[in-house]
Amino acid sequence: MAHLTRRSMLRGSLALAAAKTVGGPYVARAAATTAAVWFAQGFVQDEDVALRKAVADYEKQSGNKIELSIIPFAPERQKIISALTSGVVPDLVDSNPAEILQLYGWQDRWVDVSDVVESQKGQFSETALVAAQAYNNVTKKRATYGVPLRAAVVPCHIWKSLVEKAGMKIEDLPKTWDAYFDFFKKVQDNLRKQGERKVYGLGFQVTANGVDPYNLFMAFLVAYGGQDIVTRDGKLHLDDPKVKQAAIKAAAYLGGAYRDGYVPPSAINWNDADDNNAFHAKLMVMDVDGTLSTEVAIKEKHPEWYYNEIVTHGAPGYPNDNAGKPVPSIVGYTNGLIPKGAKNVTVAKEFLKYFIQPKVIGEFVELGLGRWLPVMPSLAKSPFWQNPKDPHLKGYVQQGLLGPTRPDYYVFNLAMAEVRTQHVWSMAMIDVAKEGVKPEAAIDKAFKRIGEIFAKYPMA
Amino acid sequence: MDTASVVEIGRPSVRRDSIWRSLRGPLKGSEYTWALAFVVPYIAVFVTFVAYPVVYGLWMGSEPRLYPELFSDPIYQKTVVNTALYLALGVNVKLFLALLLSGFFMRPGWWMKVLLMIFVLPWAVPQITTFISIHWMLNGEWGFLNNMLYTLFHVEGPHWLNDRWTALGAVIVSHIWKWTPFWTLILLAGRMAIPLEIRDTARVDGATGVRGFVHITFPLLANLYLICTLLSTIFLLGDFNAVYFVSGGGPANSTQVLATLGIRNAFEIAQPRLGVAAVMSALPMVIPLVIVLMRKLRTAQVQL
Amino acid sequence: MSTVAVDTALPSSYTQSQAQRAVRRRRYLTTAGTALLSLVLVVWTVLPIYNMVLISLEPEGDVFTDHIWPRVASVESFWGVLTQGHWYLEHFWRQFANSFYLGAMTTLLTLLIGSLTSFSIGRLRIRHGWLVSNAALLTYVIPASFLAIPFYRIMQNYGLANNVWSVIAALVAFATPYAIFVFQEYGRSIPIEVDESARIDGASPMQLYLRIYLPLMAPALVAVGTYALLLAWNEYLYQFLLLSSKSSMTVPVALAQFLSSDQSPWNYMMATAIIYALPPVAIYYAFRRRMSAGLTMGGVKG
């Protein structure tokens, strides 16, 4: 201690402050042949393994290097936004959340990747190609900024064992929309007669938390004929009477189910994981939830549930609308995006071109155990998806790829993404469910808010 | 010390000398260098890592058009009310409990040591997991709390998170649960600073218990308590974890606070500047606190 | 000894045995009161943690059950954490080591820089020192979670991307102002005469700092040190923003993975959290005796 003079202390403390700036140039030089890729962590380990394999194969083939960061889902979202806001961006990211393609496309922050998509043009489904576009408010034009990699859709998951316990048969599920969901109300009534107090027929996510309520409401909106709420040109059509009627019906049915006691009371404040926990605990007979994560999660530990007890959609499949016509499903896509200002756009594009070859991307999606859907119809015909022994995959791929599909509405106008994150539809549902508000009044309030949000993004 | 001889007064170097003296105050030359060396580390940290981010953050929230957009959000007003309640109750109940408990933990005995260890647990366990655990505990159908109420008392507990006020109460209680240990430790350290002689003298004079506390202990702790209150308020303003994980801001966005609203704006709507604006809209309340804090830190110390 | 105080407080009509009974009654009440308060504290503190333990012992990782005792206690989750048996936890020990390093460095630097600064301002009374402590307050004007984006940018500019020192720097920057305030406040209870008499004996500021200041500040050092340690230990936002590779991440980031999926093995998550919480508690306990050292040291020394 005696050797420490004040001068050396002063020198030392100043040196410590200056020391940190030394690392810069070294990092910059190394970036010349490497591309930094960020990707969200999978739900099952196999997804990550498959991604790493694809990356490794590409590196071998091309001689380029990929710095792959596999980041947990929610943190990745914050990281992407931090990167784009601060201007220090990686070379390639996946669209997490999906609407950042449109949100930042509006601000002209993505590199145009139509050349990459061209390389496999014929393979992609039409919905996927549309969903890869965004309206750029700087150039005032639409362009393709995303490369579709995989898709997800919102199926219905049903506990067949609970249906049978109620003395009913899954084969008796009606084929039309209202009747389909009313069926589960009867299931609950029967179960209640047997003394089961803690089971509910419908697991509607009537909550203002997470993405599920939006998906749920939009599915109902489209089924009731409100699909033109936003048209392809990005224009909002709230004054269309068909749209208004459909919205009112959706709020009435969903909120009404809660109000009438067919939805678990705690649903009003579920977060993204709570509905799955509840389904797992057999708190409800069915729910409407994105992807097959419910099934895939229990496949390993409870194969008997996977194969016998849980059903996706039910025997007739995804319900038709009340007039008997098939209802197009809204599909969400994961796209590969290249931020403007990335250091190595060339390698990023090359890797994408490699990755979307049908064999590579098909394998990648299948190794995820079917949680995600492929975006190329040809891949849906593979033995994996058409496996007759698997009770879930065929219905899922039919709904999300081979049957009628439509992109989500924020593809046409990014304001819809904000309608989702502000939970406008949730508030309407909850108004009807808990606050005793009439559906018409609830939708009036919701429409007003939607109009305000859309006014923030005037499109040419 | 500084002796100026009559000879030196007329010389020009005296002016330089007095400027120098005014800069360094009562410290001798070599001591001043030490004092300077001791502050340089923090100044360096501040300049390198604090100045730019804070200025950048202030800039992010400074665009005027953000504020009308923020205020027109239908949940903004409720959010402000919630924030005010959260701060008022969260900070004050917590610190008051911490004050009382810090006295309790001054007692001797091995049991106190064990108890303090257990008491520190909420602070030590990562808050994501504890708050999620509380969220599940409060579930109306299957949560642990209602299970316990039913098993032990045959009472059907309510759906705690379904109503704005019970949910907000749950959030406030969760926050108090998590952070009281921390402030208890700080106040405990403060109590230990009170010289033993004073405490012994007080006891001999009969000033024990409540009287001792009011007349002896609290006045000596008052300044520390006030600083803790102000700092805790500033910290709590930016803390979104309790609300985010326990009530999720629900039901129906009725328990949002400015911090969670800011996070939603920044990372879900992907408008970081609107997020910063949400917390900066609380600045009118924060600035007076900061000024009081600055005054408290500056006033000449009452030394024992 | 206490009977002396009682004698002076009670009227002289009390007999000795009545007084003794009164004292015993008061002591009994105090013990009972202490026991009751202790029980309440334990239940209050442990309840949510007990729920976590329940979940961690669930073989399915079920969150929603109807029993309050573990019906089937499975330590599979704990074993899985310790053996890195789940894919979320495959780097657990490496990440644990990173957490330790992060925690240690943050604590040391915060205590060092904080105590040096408050010594200079509060004891050496450097002129305009109040400028420094007031400027430090600016750190808290904008909450840390919103400063994440600017921090992300400057760390890239300084070339500290994906380097654990970027997180250490950010955490030290946040913890030090608080340390300075607490040390300053705590230091007021230490009479300035102590410093002055040491100076008269010829002590240099460095000796003052090491021999007088730090030992007297022991309780505050333990309290603030625990604060800095836990801040670094449990912080996750800056850690995952500023760090990218799995091997440089820390355990809170590993915990965040469980939130990625809407159907996670919650028992593993809770087991990880419980195991992870033990070191700070143990460290606090190890240093706690230093806190009570202040009990006998407070006051003017010869």
C-alpha cells in the first residue's frame, strides 16, 4: 500500500478510462468475409440443430463464414429493435415479430430481396409471396423485402377425452362455424352435470395480453364475412356494413361466451403462456391457438396424449362459415430480412438463396417436428406431413398451406400491427364479456380507435 | 498552511494563487491531488458511459409530436393514476416496513441471523421467476393461494387478477415483498452507524422502545430515510417487472404503469421514442424529487 | 441490571416479587411477540418461493394443480440443472461462471469507485464535490430499461460488442451513484475529528482511506456490496442486449429462454432459479459478520 503514490493513482484511473476504446478496429476488419445472422431460438432443440446444420453446410459449400446467434424469442425482438434504432445492424435477421417487415419497410430500412425470392419463384405459395412485401413510405412503392422461410396458422385444439367423458363423440362435431363452437358449450354443460366444476368448454383468450386474442378475433372476423376490413391496396373499410356486422358478431360471440360462463374466468388476464398451461391442465375442452406447439410440447413425454387424446380441429377439420363455405385462414410468416447498412449484404443474400432451396428449407421445417409450416406447397406433399399415423400434421398443413389462405392484414397496411399490439379487439371483447357493454357500442369504440391508429400511417 | 507574507501580497502570482486556492478549497496541495485522483475514476465512468446515453435518451423523448400521440392513448390516464398509486403505496409502505424491521433485526441472537438470511431470499431470487410464480399463485382456478385458502379455511378465494384493484394491489404487494429486504439492510446499516454510546446513554436514561425510537433513533436516521424514499421513487418509476409479470398490465390494460406502457411502446409497437416519452412524461414529478435530493446531498453535514 | 431500571420507574409500593413477575411477564410477551413476528415474516417471505419449490418438484412441470403439498416430489429438475441435462441448460455452468465474474467485477468496481468518490467528497471535502454527486443523479433521470438502446450503440462504438465488460461498465455506471449517496449519508455518522486526529498524526489521504474510512464503513460496504452483487446477478436486459454468443451469456439470460415457448418445462426454470439464488445469500451471510462489526466500532475512537 505504501508504494501507491498519488501520481500513480491518478495515472491509473485515467488509463482505465481510456483503455476501453482499443478494441474497435480489430472487430471491423474481421467483418469482411463473415455475415452476422440472428435467429430466434426454436421451441424444441431440433429446430436449432437443424438451423446450425444448414449454416454449417452452407459454410462448407461456399467458403464464407456465418456468425450465427441463436437468441431466445422475446429478447431477440428487443435486440432487433435496439439494433435498428441505433443503426448498428447484423446482416440477416428473422422477422421477429413478423410485422417488423412492414413496420421498418415503411421506413425504408430493409434491402430489397426480390432477386433472392426470384431464385425459387415457382415454389412459394401465393400468400407467402404477398406477405413478403411491404409498402415503403420513402419510395412510395411496394417491394419485396422478406424471404419467406416458414409459416404458422391458428388451429383449434381439442381434448377428445373430455368430449368423450361428456358422453359425446368428436365425429359429431358440426361443420359450420357457430355450431362448431356451440358444441363445446354442450360438452361443458354435460360435464357440469357430472360434477366437474373446474372444466370449461371454450378456451377463448379474452385477454389484453399477447398475440392470441388478436388471432382469435381475426379468425372470427373473417369467418363472419369481415375479410375486407383492409383491402390489398391498404385502405381501411370500417364503414363497410359487412365488416361492421362481422365485427359485432365476433365481439358478441367471443365476449358472450365468457359472459355466459363457458370460458375460464381467469382468461380475462391470461398472458401468452397461461392458455397453454390451462389447456395442459385440462381446464378447458378446446382452444384456438397458433401453431402445434401445444401438441409438440407433450409429444415426447405423453405420446398417448399426442396420438389419442388431443385432436386438431376435429374430424370434419377446420370449420366452414355459417353458410358452409370454407374460411380462409390467416397465415403468419417468418421471413429472412437484411437491414440496410449491413456490412455484408452479399453473403447474407447468398446464404438465403442456399437456405430456401426446397430440400434445405423442407428439412429445416420438418426437423422442428411440425411446429412450423413450410411455405412451399410442394413440400406439404412429403411423407412427413402426409403421415397417416400422425393425427395432427395433415390437418395443420391443410389449413395453413394447401387450403384457402390469406396473409395477415398488416401486410396490406402496417397500422393493423399496431391495432394488434394496442389490443383494440381485446378491449372490445372484454367490454362485452365483463363490462356489460353491448357489442355494437364496443365495436364503435374499437372502430374509433382503429381509425385513429390508421390515420398515423397515411398511404399514397 | 497558507501563509502569505507581507512581501508576497503585491506580486502577480498571488492572484493565480488565490484562484487555485478557490478551486481546491481548504485542501493542501498534495491532499488536493489525492482528492482529485479519487474522484477521477467516477468522472471517467460518468463521461464514458453515462453522459452520452442519458443525453441520447433525453433526445429520444424530446420530439414534441410524441406527446399528443401519447396522451391520446385511451389507457394513458388510467396508467398515470396507477403509477401514482404504485409509487405512493409501494415506496412508503415498503420503507416504513423496512424501518420497523431494521429495528427488529438489531436484536441479538442466532435466530435473528437465520431469520435475516431467510428474509433476504426474495431479493436474491431472480425476479422473473418470483413474479411469474406469484402470477401463477394468484390464478383464480388453480393457483396456490386459492388452493391454500380452500384446503385450510374452506374459503373460495376470488380471481385475484381479474379485477383492476385486486390486481394492482397484488402488484404493489409483490413489489413490497421483493424489495423490503433490500431497504431493510440499508436502514439496518444506518442504525448500526449510530454510535454505541448514544444508544447506551439513551437506554440508561429510560428512553427505550417507542420513546427511544422517536427521540433518538429516527432523527438520526431521518436523512437516510428521506434519501431512500426519493431514490426508491425514482427507481420504481422505471421498474416494469412487477406489473409485467404479475398482472401483465391487465385485466384489459387497467393496471399498466408508465414503465410498462413505455416498454410496450418501445418494443411491441416498435416505437422506442414513444416509449421514452411515456417515462419522460413523469419528469414533472421526478424533477422536484431530484432537486430535493440534490439539496439534501449538498447541505453541510451535521457531524457528531 | 434491569431490575435497577424497574426500581426507578415503578412506585415504591410494589414488592420485589411483584416487580420480578412483571419483568418476567414483559420478557415473556417480548419473546412471544418476537416469535409471532418471526413466524409472520417467514410465511410472508417464503410463500411465493414455496410455490416455486412446488413447481420445481412437479414431474410434469405443471403449474396448475390443486394440491398444496408436493404429491409426487421429483428432483429430476434439480438434477437436470446440475448436470446440464436440458438443452436450455446445456451451458449452465459456463453461464454460472460468467455470472460470478460479472457479479464480482461489478461489486468490486462499484465499491471501489463509490467509496473513493464519497471519501473525496465527504471526508476530504473536495471543493465543488457536490457537482459530482449531483451529476451522478442524472444517471437515474431516465430508467435503465430505456437507456438500453443508447447503451447498445455506444458499446458498439467502443468496440465492446459481445464483451462482458460492456455489461460490467453499464452496471457499474448504474450502481455507483447509489453507492455514493449511501456512503455519503452513512459517513455522516462518523465524526470528522477522527480524520483530523489521524491527519495530525501525519496520515496521508490514502492511509486515511484504507485504515480509517473503509473499516468504519463496513456495514454500508456490505449493504451496498450486496446490492451491487444482486444487481449484476439478476440483471438480464443488458446482458442479452449486449452479449450475443451463448457462451458469454449469464444465467438470467438462460432463464429468459424458458419464456420463449408458451409451453416450457417450468419445473426446470424454477429449479434453475432456486439454485441460482443460493450463492448471493451465502456470500451475504459470509460477509454479514462484518456488518455487525460496525456495532462496536461506531463512535469516536482514541
